[in-house]
Amino acid sequence: RMLEKGAIIIQHGFTGRGIDISNSSFHDYAQAGHLSPPSVNKSNPNSYEIDFYRNHLYRCAEDGFEIDGDARNIRVFDNEFEQCNAPISLAIAQGGPVYIARNVFHHLKNDTFTTHPDLGLQITPGHPFKTNYGSHDTMGEVNFIHNTVDATGNNMALDFFSPGDWSKFRVWNNIFQSDDGFLMSYRTPYFMEVDMIRNLYFSTANQPKFRIDTNYYD
């Protein structure tokens, strides 16, 4: 899939210890690439130890970076993400843990890259990360902490959807803002635990702020 190949593609065949990506700008890709190997490498028992920090990522057509597959000890912090549909893909961070901390997400954008068999092209609201995945493999631990998400413009501040499982998902001490979109949309085929503590939510819309639906396949 050429769509997923952008600035950085990290594949298997290395220990990964000490990879440091910082103080850079990534822009105008379909997707800026993979921050972790895209599939689980069971023969490598080591942590990858990849740090992605103080970067600016903008104007990506689909995802920004994928942090899925064999994501063991990936740390994404102090970055600015804008003008992407889903700046971070977490589908599926099977190794874990993944830390997403002190980032700013703003000017998220609607996109029409999704095609429905009956409805044709669908508008997909922007959201800071996505958790969709086509199987029931267990996701690793994810920590989304101390981030700021500005989802104004009919986007979603927090979006859990599709059968993406996880062993633990912490959403702590974040700020979420929206207007016409949901502050949180939780659409999964069954209940999966999300630990949400000490977050601040702000919405200017006079409508429901949260959508909870654990019958995603219907």
C-alpha cells in the first residue's frame, strides 16, 4: 500500500534500541509512515525503544504516523499534529506499552477516503487517533496523557471504534474541545475498558457530547 509509505518506515530486522526522531517537520504526505514495525515479530523479544518528540506533522491525507503492529515501548511526546484526519493510528499496538504525552492536536480535518458499499463515499470526521483493526488480537497497553485536542470544525475529540482490543487504555489529564462533533465517540462490538481520569471537556454545541455504542456491527 503506497499510501502508507512516507517519510519513515521502520521495519523488522533491528533491535530498535535508541532510535530518536526529534526536532523535524513532516508534511504533505498521504501518510508520514510507520513508527514501529507494521506486524508482530514474535522472534524478537526485545523492546523497540523509539522516541518521537518535538516534531511538527501537518497536511497528511490519511493518518499521520502508524504506531501499530509490534509497538513495544514507543514514546510520542511534545509534538504538534495538525491538518490530518487521524494523526496517530493505534491499530494495533500489540506489543505495548505506547506513551502519547504532552502533544497538541488541532485543525483536524474531515476526509472522504472511506467508501461504504451502499452509501458510496463517506465523510470521516477528524480525530487525534484511531483504534480500528480487523481482528480480535489483543492490543498492548496505551497511555494517552497530558495532551490537548482541539476538534472544532465538526470533528471528534476522542474516537474509539471498530474491533481494536487493548489490554489497558489510559486517558488521563487531557483537554478535549469540540463544537458540532462529539467530544467522545465509543463504537466497539463489545465493551472494552478505558480508564479515563481527570480530563477536561469543553463543547459549544447544544447536543449530546458523548456517543456510547457497543454494537458496532449493527
